[in-house]
Amino acid sequence: MYSVLIIVYSFMIVFTIVNGITYSDTHDYASYGIRMASTDYFVVLAQNDAFQYVVSMTPFGSEYFCNYTYSTSNEFVINVAVGRRQNASQLSFVYLRTNSTDGYYQTLGLFTFSRMNNGTLSKDICNQVNNFNESRLDVKVWNRTPSELSLLQVDLNGNYAYGFLSKAIFIYDIQNHFVQDLEWEDMFPSMSIEPYALEIGETNDGISIAIVAGYRLLDIREAVPVVYLIHLNPPYNMTLIDNYTFLSTKQKFLPTNYMYQSDYAMSVSIHDSTQQVLVSVSQLSKTYMFSYNSTALKLIQKFDRSARSITWLDKDGLQAGFLLHNVPTYPWAQSRIEIVNMSSNVVLNVFPNNQQTIELWSSTLPTFIRMGITYDYQLVILTTDGTVIFVRAADAGYYATTGDIDSDLQRQQVCPSGSYKSIRGSIPCTICPTMTRSNPTKVLFNSSNTAMMIEYPTINCIACSSASFCPLASISDMNASTIQSISQAYAYPTSSVNPSFDDILMQNTFTLQSTPRRCLLISPLFWSLIALLFAFIVLIIMGILYCLPTSKKYVHRLQCLFRHSDLIGNGELWLGGLVSFSVILLVIYGFWFGSVFANVYPIEQASAAYFSCDTTLLNAQFTSSLQLLATIKSDEEALMFKMLDQQEFIMTVDFLQTSFTCDDITTQENVGTYSVTFEYDNCTVHENNATLSISYHVPDHQTTLQINLTDLYYIGGVYICLTGPRMTSNDSTYIVQKMNYCELFSSSDQTLGESTEIEFSLTKVINRTETLDYGSIVNYTGIWIPTSSHGALNDRVAYAKRGAFLRYLSTQQTLIINFQETPFYVMNKQEPIARVGEILFHNVLFTTTVIGIFTLVFLVLKLTFMPIGMWIIKHELFLAQLLKLRDKLKIRNDNKL
């Protein structure tokens, strides 16, 4: 029991120390209250660590701010507040301060400053020499226990200030310097509330209201987030109208005694014209949109996002800013502000971004804790180190750099090439849609013939021509025909369906094809038939001469002549001599065909086969196979592999539709886990100012190069070319062909991804060409064939899932090109279908075959038709008597009828 008491007592001591309230940390700008406030005319910041108020007046800059020192170094300002509609003459703010020792004495007051005219500036500036005692007016001092949170706000027109503390409430009549104290128990009986956020507004019927968000204590252990609508009746009273309790399955109950923690932050922002209010609850990771009037608070919509601070950013109530203090935006800040379209719940853009960067003033990245707006809905952001960042508005076609609100006014910049901006505002420029481009940059020459670059702002993008390569963020009308892919990966020929010379010769000899006419005219069969027709005509003439007694001697002479030319009957048949002319024609064609067919080899040197109907006829047969590089090579083949390995590549990388320059480029070669600087051979920007061309000497066929482009520009695509010189050896017996390969990598509706990796697999292709003569040297030719592969060329998936605003956060584009050799190679073999000796031998066989065919035909005629003919001649009288008898029978039958 005693041990348990000790543990409980120790826990109570620790809990008391942890939850003690102290104002001694003057560098803490996040706890206890709000120390930055803004109107359309000035921004005020209470810097407790510097013991001063800093007032910055529009249009802001180093000439428009004043420092007003505290009266003592022991002061700690908890809150400052102003009215959102304070006019140019209301140069004052309300403060709630205490001492940094114990915080028991809390003072409410009004600080007023004046403006003075400076003849060198277009607007008045604050008066730096104000009498502090005259400027500061303390109107109320309380001696009470300090509050963990103190909320202070001024109504819209700067007439009344309202304070909601952990233990008390007050109304401050600014004009009459009167303070009315109220008790929580009187205003909200039976409720115990810890306030976290406060905003003052007005209904359409002119009733002042307050939206208070905080945690309602249910019992000693539990508290839930809640929001209240309060009717303000200054200067003496206020009335609770409505409330809404936030419940969620993700809810975590708070202990009743707690310090301010960012995980439980709440923020409220009222949009006056639409009568809507946003309430962000960090504990639930949600933001709620309500509508309000003088009688009710109604929930409209829930959003699955929360913020440390929230504010409306347009007059129509469509856009709001969410300050995410623990979401980094590298390399500029540990926080970010998301601009959200509240109707679609889409993040439109983010601050900071690659256009609206933050100039770092320390080695530690800033963290945002509070956000407000000034004129033109320009953002002012408070960081944890007490710096106010001002996000300036810029005209259409321009963007403005950002920085400390008191820094020198920076000149607005023309939108980056490939982007546009159609309205004035503090938003970044947006990239041009697909098939549109930004305005061109104009180059002028002055009297000294010096080039001057003039950039025109792009308010709206210009349409590209239909034949252009024009993806997102284009800057020029680039002719798509100039960036065509080039490849040397041609299909290796296949062998003929007739791999035998005999088949080819027979097909070309005994085929008649009437179309086209050329095929008929070069057909040997056609001319053989013509020769047979001529023989038939000669035969008829000899028959006529034989019937003439005086011409028989000529017939005998012709018969003698034809017997001597008889190849078919061995000189016995004069008719065979006539037909032999057709045989001789076929034999001559066979030998001529063989001689010209032998010369259509190899395919690299062969011309069209004019001697055949098929002009693609080749004396070549092809085989192709994949083989492992690891196999042992013969001495004959080894030289070819060595020459391929020695061929050097030149890689040219063209970045298309981009404004990057050579100064933005750094290249490295990645070797394992290390990288070394790699220099390019040449770098040029093309005349269209839209193509950056870089060439590299590729050191090895297996290497990885990384190209880094640092700036805020975009890349429409990348066009990579690989070239290599022609190499020969052994009197051109070994040839490495010239390499010429180009390929375009792009997406028509996206820019190139922030990090893109392209891999080239290099394959050796070797052609082995046998010779027509046995024993001659074999010829080898080789070439590298690249095959590309890559991952995603764009960041479409990331934009779809996380938001298109990501493209405006990039400060560097990275292209990684990896070369590697495949573990196999292609061996193509070309050899003749028939060599010269083989062709000669087959021609002899063809001759005997043709003669044999005709001899066979004559033999068939001799054994069949000739005996029948001789029998008919011998029995001529018998046949005549039969014919006469048939005629008599026919006449007799006719008489009977």
C-alpha cells in the first residue's frame, strides 16, 4: 500500500511539473495565444524574444516596417488582435500581455501608431519615432492564475475586442476603453470548456457572432471537441445560440489538465459573404464546413484533412488555405500550405513551390505555425522562429518570389516557359495543356549587335499545329516528323521454299505465267513451244514439197540435214532433228540460268534477279540462332567479338520542349554505390529554344549515366540517339557496321517524370557469310542492336492519387540511362544454295533429263501411233470396201422408207 501511494504521489508531482504554465520561453511563438494579426493595411507581430512589436505596412518591404520596443524586458505578449475590416485610419491593435516571471498579472490594452509621408515612396509609412507611452494604452489588469490558452479577437470593424480564457471571458469596448468581465459559469452553465480557436463575424442581418472551438470536459478524464455559435451583445453580454459536438471513431480523449499541444490544435475561419465557417480539428484529422445565421449552426460538409491554421482565400468561398505544420516541403520548409478547392476537395497548389520558394535565413528549415491574409488575399505566414513570410500577389503572366515581409520588394518574374497565369494572385503559374504552348521568347539585337532576350508573359497558351509534338508544358511548335525513331533491327531473311537448285531450275524452266507479260517473255518453255510450232510449219512445208515430183530432192536433203541434228533418235529420225531445236533451246537456257543464278549471292551484293519471274530469287539460304556469350569462340569468330567490344558509342540526348540550358546540367556515372562526375562532349540549345542537346562519349557498353537538370522547368520528352563508327579488319573480311539508332521517349499528355530510368539492352548480331568457292575466307559482319525498356515515363499515377500540385514542387529532373549487354548473341549464317561446280554438274544432269524426256515421247509415239498408221496404210483396199458396203446399206434402208 505504501509503495502504491509513493507511485501515485510521484506521478502527481511529474504531472504538475509537465503541465505547469510558464511564459519564460520568449522564443515560443506557438503556445498560449496568437501573436500575429493582419488587416488589408498592416501586419503586426509581437516578438517577445526581441522585446518589440513589428508593424509592417502595405505594400510591405524594408521601407514599410517599424519596430516598437516594449517598455520592459519582462513583458510577454500573449495575444494581438485586429478587426478584419479596419480601415486605413484605424492604425491600432489590441494586445493581451503578462510578465515572463509568473504570468499572474495580465494586462489588456490598445496600441496605436501613426503613419508619415516619405517623399521618395508611393505610400505612407509607419512613424518609427512614436512615443511608446502615448501609443500604448493599458485598460485592464488582472491578477489571476494564468490561462493555458487565451483567445483574443476583434470584431470586423475594430469596435470591440473579445477574450475567451480558460477561466474567464471579457468584452473590451475599444472606443470607450471599457472592459466587461464575464464568467464561464454565467454564460455557459454546467459546461466546462477549454477554448482553442476563436473567430468573430457578422450575419446577413447585421448581428455580431462569435465561433468558438475548443474541448468540452465531460468528466475528470474525458474531453471532446466542440464548436459554439455565440450571439454577441456588446459591450455587456453574449448569448449561446447553438453548438455542435464532433464525434469520431478516431477520437482520443484528453486529460483535463493539459498544456497546449499541436496534435489537438483547432482553427476557425469565417467567410463573411457566404455565411460559412471552416472548423479544423487536428485530433480528428478532419475539417468541417458549417453555414450559420443568427439562430443556428448547420453542418454542410466534412473533409478528411485538418490544419494547424486555416483561412479562406477568395471572395466566393471556393478556396481555402490549410497550414500543415508537420508536413515538410523539401528543400524549403518543414511545413506546407495547401490551397484547396472546397467544392471538389482537390489541392490546387502548395506553398512553398518551385516558383514561390523561400530564401533560407538559417540552417534550420522553417516551420509554419500561423497563417493570415492581407489585401488581395495575399498570405502572411508566421514561423516558429518569429519570421513573417509574405506570399506576394503577381499580375497575370507573372509570379512573385517570397521572403520575409520586411525584405526588399522583389520584381515579379515572367511565368516559366511552358506555363501561364491568366489572373492576378499569389498563386504559381500553371503548365500549358496538351497541344498548346506558351508565348515564344523574342531575341533582339541592339545597336552594338548584342543579343538581348525579351520574355513576354503568357496569360493564355497558344494552340499548336496538328503536326506538332506538343505535350504538356510545351514552349514551341516542334515538327513531329523531325523526331522519328530510327532502328537497324531488320528481320533476317528466311530461306527459299525451294532449297535445291534442281527445284529452282525446273520451276523456272517449265513454268508458264502470263502475268506479268515479262514472265511470259523470259520463260524458256514459251520459246520451246515457239520452236515446236516452227518445226510443225517446216513439217507441213516438207509435206507439200514431197507431193511435187520436182521438189522431192529438196525434201531428201532437208531430211538428211535434220537427221544430223537429231538428238532424240540418235540421228535416225529426221523428225527428231526438227524437235531437237526446242531441246537445244532448253539446254542453252539451263546453262545460262545456272551461270547468272550463281552470281545472285550474297544478299548484300545481289541485284534484282532479272532472269526470273521472281526478281527476289537468291542463290542463298539463311539460318539464325541464339547462342550464349559464355560459349567458347573459335579463333575465326573471336576477332569479330573483339571488334564489337571495341566499338565506341556516342550518345546524343535531346531534351524536347524544355527551357533547361547547359548551365543547368550535371552528369554522373553511377558505379555501384558510388558516383563520379562525368563530363559531356558537347551541349547546345537549338534555334527553336525548345531543345537542349547533349552528347556523351559512352565509356563502356555496360555503364549507368545519370543526368541531373536543376531548375523549375519541365521536359516534354527525351530523344536518345546512339551512333558508332564503321570498323574493318583483314581487308574487310571482318566488318563492324556503323551504328545509327534513335528513339523518342515521351507521353503525349504528360511531361517527363521527375525521375525517369531508361535501360538499353545491347545485343551482338553477327552475320557469317560463306563464299561461293570452297576454301575461300568466310566473311563476318557485326552490329549492336539496342533494345530499350523503361518504367513510368511520367508521374501520372502520383498526380492522380496525391494531386497535380506535386509537379510544382520539383526542383530537379533526373534521367538515368543504363547500358547492359544481353547474355546471348544472334548468329546469322548465309550460304549459297549451290556453288559453281554444283551448278555445272546439275546443268549436265538437266541436259540429259531434257533429252531423255523428248526421247521418251518419241519412243511412245514410235511404239503406239506408228504401228497403227502402218497397218492402216497396208490395209487401205480392205477399208475402202467396208466403206462402200456401208453406203449401199444406207441407200437400201432409205428406199424402204
